[in-house]
Amino acid sequence: MLKRDFLKNGLLTMVGALVSPAVLAAAHEEKLLREARATPMADGPFTLPALPYAFNALEPHIDAKTMEIHHDAHHKTYVSKLNEAVVGKPEEKLTLAQLLASASKQPDAIRNNAGGHWNHSFFWQILSPKGGGQPTGGLAAAINKDFGSYEKFTEEFTKAATGRFGSGWAWLIHDKKANKLMITSTPNQDNPLMDVAGIQRGTPLLGLDVWEHAYYLKHQNKRPDYIKTFWSVVNWGEVNSRYDESRKG
């Protein structure tokens, strides 16, 4: 190796070591966003829902760039790959709910992307710029009955979200048969609507995405900080409505 090449490689190594993981992650996510915008959505029965608010609407709790990348890159990719996975197959005629209910019989490409599509569509709805506070009405009473208090509920939910190893979701669900609220977590893009062994099934009322792409730009690897800010944007009106609907069903 020539001396100038040796010095050049050494300099590049030093510069790379000085670049923070956060900067590298931001560059990676920006690359994903550019690629997603340059790639047309695959044709199929499923579509990407629009966010019900602006990218910056949840600031300072969830930053605009994270929301933009999360929706326009990650969620779009789940929808596009789901369309690719079902096109020309009998599953193309199934609803998203039917795909989830038969997830144990589906190939990974359908299970993972159907879960990713449903989970994110749900997630956008239970967040709000006017969120925060505490639940009211029947949901508040149920939380007090099943967890002892709102504070104990948030502690248990936070524990489930923090303790989910790797990537996944934390959930508040309603068990219709027992008429009871429960907290659970799932790996990857699985959710409580799937007929998969090991998953506590029930109607999702509240969910938190704990994949790093949901918080790394703002919080790096500090998942507990992200979970703490989550409570400031929870759309309790939507969660209440889903609880009321589940009790009627």
C-alpha cells in the first residue's frame, strides 16, 4: 500500500469513528425516505392512509422528521410489500382483518407486512396533537378496576414497552370474554388480532411502537424517554371509543 493511501484510509477511519451513531442513523433514515419516495407503490388492494395531522403536529414530543420517515418510508413499505405478497393469490381477496386472523397460516411476507400495515394505521389514530391527560368514563373505570389506578396502569404498560426485547409493540387490549383489560407485548409486527401461538389475543385499544425507527432520531437508544413522551400525545378519545365499541361487539 502506498503511503498516501495508508494515510487516506487512516483519516477516513478516524472521521468515521468521530461520527455519532445518531448522525449515521439520521443519514440512513433519510436514505430510506428518498428511496421510498422514488419507488412507486406496488399495485394491489391495500393503500397507505394519510396521516390525520401534519408531520410536526406532535412536536415537541415526537419530532416531524421521525413522523415523516415513519409514515412515508416505513409504513409505505409495509403496504407496498403486502400488495406484492398477495397479488395474484387467493389472499388478494381477503381483508386486512382476515389476513391477521389467519396469520399463523400465512407466509412471513404476508404476516409481517399485514401486521405492519395494520399496526401503523392503528398507531396514527391513537395519537393526537391534543392528546395527553387521562382516560374518562367507562375506560377510566375499567382501568381502575383491572389495574388499581391510572398510575399503576401506566407503570405496567411502560414495563411491557421497556421490556420488549428488540423490536415490537406494547398493547392495552380488551378481552371480550372476560370483559377485562390486559397489557401485553408482541415481537416484530405481530399484534393481538393474530391467531399466533404465544400471543395474548384481544381487541387492541392502545398500542406503542417500540421499533427504534419510531424514536431513534430524537431519543437515540433511550427507549424509556420515548415512552415517557408518548403519554403526552395519547388520543384518549379514540381509545375510549374503541373500548366502547369492543364492549358492544
